[in-house]
Amino acid sequence: MTALLEVAHVSKKFGNDTKALSDVNFSVREGEFVSIIGPSGAGKSTLLRCINRMIDASSGEINFDNVNILSLNKRELKKTRTKIGMIFQHYNLVNRLTVIENTLHGRLGFKTTFAGMLGIYTEEEKQQAIKILNVLGLNEQIFKRSDQLSGGQKQRVGIARALIQNPRMLLCDEPIASLDPSSSKVIMDHLKNISVKMGITVLVNLHQVDVALKYSDTIIGINGGQVVYNGSPKNITPDDIHRIYGSEAGKLIFDMGEIHAG
């Protein structure tokens, strides 16, 4: 199967000397569920933001759907971004707007600036929003203001906003970092369903090794801006965890043992 996303020799420097990413290479197939794991400051968020060009990589190529994202002008980038949904750790919702209004914001990339400013959406778009919110278990929250929701509900609105774009790929930047374990499970189950049932590629940054092992087709381990593991969760060893996490690895390896035993 051909790759939907190919990251080739990508590096990112901030200023003259801070190298956040260094010669990163990997590819992701259509419908694959990929977790990127690594310690804080490893470059996980920088990598995701380079993929949809929220920030520009310093060198290398990022090919998405056979187009080098780094070569696109502003208009072309806007069009390509409609195929890439983004889910954030802190939700990025507009608090005073309702759940359905926040969801419909996912359609802004398809609108003229004028239609976007006035919040003009078609009946079809509104029906699609309601359908997605039902699937995500938010049918009773549709007309609630977003600041009245729990963290887990807010993150599901974030997922709905991404899905209404009809994306080929979702980029999820630490989507469960602010959530309790039961809300985290709900979010991860939804993301896995989106990958399996809708065939949408999911690329997710995670701190939690146990979660990555449970849900992923592929795990990419990053340390110091470099890929130090790229393979199946089944093949990951305590040595690999040491390479990814360094001194933090001990507790994580114990958790891994528990998972593999379970």
C-alpha cells in the first residue's frame, strides 16, 4: 500500500543553534494508527506542527497525498489543510459558542472569508455536524456553550470539528494529556474507531507508553529530535524504551511488563 504521508530528512532549527528535529524519516499508510512517543521536549509537537505547516521545517520534504507540503503557497496550503484535521491538547474551542457552532468551524477552510466571518453554513453542513456529534455521544450537548462542558466532552467537540472537514488524516497533539483515565479511554476509543471504521489515518502524540502499545499499528519513538524507534508495538523492547526515554524508562518498562502480561 502506498504511503499517504512521507517525512524525509526533516530538520527544524529554532534560532541559530536549537535543533528541535534532526533528519527525521518515516512514512504512514492510509488508515494507519501511528503513535509518536517520547519524553517532554523530544520534538513530538514540533514534528506535528511541521507536518501541517503551522511552523515551517528548516529542511527536508513532507509529502502528503503526493504533494510536498513545504513547497505550497498560501492558497494551496489552505486547500491541503482541509484534508488534515488537527486536535489539540487544550481543545482550542471558542468558549462562548455552542458545541455545534464550534464543530462547524471545521468547515471554515472551505469558505470565503466573508461567509466564514458571518458564520454562513449550509443545511447539509449542519446535518453533518449533528450526525458526527451523535456518533461521538454528544447529542445532548449540541446547543450547550462549550465552557459548560467537561474536558472529555470538549475534546470530543475538537474531534467533531476535525471530522467535519472530511479529512484524510488526523494529527492529534497530546489529546489526552489533560484528561482523567476514563475520559482518556473514551477519546482513544473514538480515535481508533475513526481509523478502523472510517479509514482515516491517525497520527497521535502521546506521553503514555501503555496507551500507545494498546492502540497503535505503529509506534515512532523520538528522543532529542531524532527517531530512535519505528516499528510495531509488538516488537518494542525494554532497550527500545531506554533509548526513547533515557532515565525515565524504568517505570515505563514496569508498565510495559504489566501490559504484555495482561
